[in-house]
Amino acid sequence: MRTDLVCVLLAAATLASAADLRNLSDTIPDIAGRSAIPETATTDQRIASLEKLIAQNPKSVANQNQLAAAYMQKVRETVDFGYLDRAERILNHVLESDDGNYEALRMREVGELERHHFQAAADLADTIIGLHPGDPWSYGILGDASMEMGHYDRAGAAYQRMLLLRPDQSSLNRASWYEFVAGRPQSAIALMKQAIESGAPSPENTAWCLVDLGNIYFKTGDIDRAAQAYTQAAQTFPGYHAAQAGLGRVRAAHRDYAEAIAYYLKAQASVPLPDYTAALEQLYTLTNRPDEARKQRDLIDFVDRMARVAAEKTNRNLAIVYADQGRSLDRALDLVQEELKVRNDIYTHDALAWVLFQRQDYQRAEESARVALQLGTPEPAFYYHAARIAAALGKQDESRQLMRRVLELNPWWRTL
């Protein structure tokens, strides 16, 4: 499996020049019958134009599909799932009158994936592949859903097929992610560079790839190249929250805490993710600003209360935050155990391991940590968590070996 996939990935990356690649958004499928809207239009401009066109011609299914796609792109840019609700209402309307509408079905795959309905996304992708085996899009969705469910061989096969059919940004960045998870960061870097060079209709998609490249560099200790990638992402899509957070991470690694705080505040102002709030809480603590740190901690709890009101049962990121802070561990365990029911991947197992460690359930923590490490994924957090668990179990030699691996990957990792 490994040899065949890597050969296909590298061959496709070599043969596909930027001029030859057909642009395809990373998460939003290319929709047939595009309206006459300039390619340079922003997502907001595209939405406004399509809403106007639909008001003039409510029966245009092509425009409705285009608007649903634009709303989904807006979800990527803002993490505001209200846009996903709007997109799904449009798709439901289209499919009510034409249950076989291909474009609407392709976007429904995306909706299922965004909702973390991974098995439903995989099932729908399988169905569409059966009807249209030559379209690479559904292979990407199948691969994405399989990655989230921990079905890595199936994901690799799906991505390989997608890449063979169309080696563009969408397939290349997926191949890069697969290679990183499989423990081959240099191959992941090479493929992500190809993905960036291939370009995409939306600048956010390329900025996303640049951030992911920066993350790979950072996790493997090359923080200067990480900074360059994050900076380029911020220039490609101004105000991009993930790029600002990446730059904050780099500045924190350099112990420039004031600038790190400034970057994280910019990221948080755009999208108030728990990860950014937790980073700010840590940075304010490091700079002896307890009142500001407390505000961030209170904000995390507020977000959780809102999630409870919305009956949110899964959130491994919040579980990790609580485990890092050593509090609300019952809630953290509930969140990650519910997540594991639908997202049985190595990242969820790592989150479970860390929560169990903080609850002093070391034997079960060790079992989950071993699952997280099974592919050799170069995630410093995986090895750090496993090292702490091994030490708690009295396995000092194993703990030291795991900590050496953390430092080999990124000596600055715990400065975040």
C-alpha cells in the first residue's frame, strides 16, 4: 500500500504543472453551469450576486447550487455554521424537486462531512462513485470520511484514485495530509508545495494549504519556514485567522509573548475557537497577567455552556483544552468519548489518552496512546502525552525515549 501510493503521489506531483491543473476548491466541489460572476469576486460578492440572480430567476437550479457552494465556502472562511444551514436548505429544496441532481448530491456530501456525519458522508460518496466513477470529487470525500473514522487504508486508496483522476490542489493537499499522518513529513511537504503551486478559485483555499504547510514545518521543528508559510497565508487571504494563530505560535516559540498575544487576539477576533482562547490564557499566565488569563478561562467555560445549550456532545478540541488545564475532566471525558463513537481516528485517541491521564486512569490512557502512535505520525503532542503516561506507570526508560522524540520533532513545542 505504502509503495504504490507514494509512487502515484510523486509521479502525479511531478507531471502536473500549475498551468495544466484544473482548479478545484479544497472542500467545495466545482459546480457545472457557473454564472457569469468574475473569478476574482470574493465569497461575499459571489453570494450577493447569486442571491440577486435567484431573486430574478427563482427556478434556476444552477444558481441555487452555486449559492449553496458559496455559503459552504463562507463556512470555511468564518467557521459560522449558520451558512451551512442556509446551504442545506437550498440543497433540500433542489433535491425535493430532483432527488438525483448531481451537483446538489455532491454538496450534500460536504454538508455531511462538515456536520461530522462521517459514515453518512462515506455512504453517500460510495453511492455517487457508483453512478459517476470518473469524477474525482467523491473519492476525496470518501477519503476524508475514512481518515476521520480511522480507516486509513481505505482513505489512502480513495486519495490515490482521486489524484490519478485529477492532480490538482484538492487532491494534492489530501495526499499531503495522508502522508503526514502516515509518518512521512518530507513527502507531505513536497506534495503540499505542489498543492499551493496549483492554485484554486478561492484564495482561502490556497491560504489553508499554506497554513497546513506551516503546521507541518512547525511540528517538525522548522519554525523559520513555518513563519514564512504563515506569513504568505496571511498575505494570500488577509485577516485569515489560522494564519494569525500560526504566527502567534511561532512568536511564542521565540518567547516573544507580547507579539504572540497580539497575533492570537487577531485570530480570536475573527473566529473565537477554544484553541485560540486557551493559547491566550496560557500566554497571559506566562506574562503574569492573571486577570486577563482568568477572562480567557471564563470565555472557554462560556463557550462550553453555549455548547451544552445547543446539546453539543462532541468536541475533542475542548476536551484537550480542559485536560491541558487539568479541570472539568468529567466534561472532557464525556466530550471525547462521544467523539470517539463517530471519529475513531488517532487524534481522538490521543485526546482520550490525555484526558484519561489527567484523571489518573493510566492503564486506559496507555492503551489509547498506543493507538495514537501506531502510524508514527510526527505530532509532538502524541509523544509528549505518551511520555507523561509512561512516567506515571513507572516506565521511565520508555518515557525518556518518548520525550527524546518530542525534542527531535520540535524543541520549542511546549512553549506554545
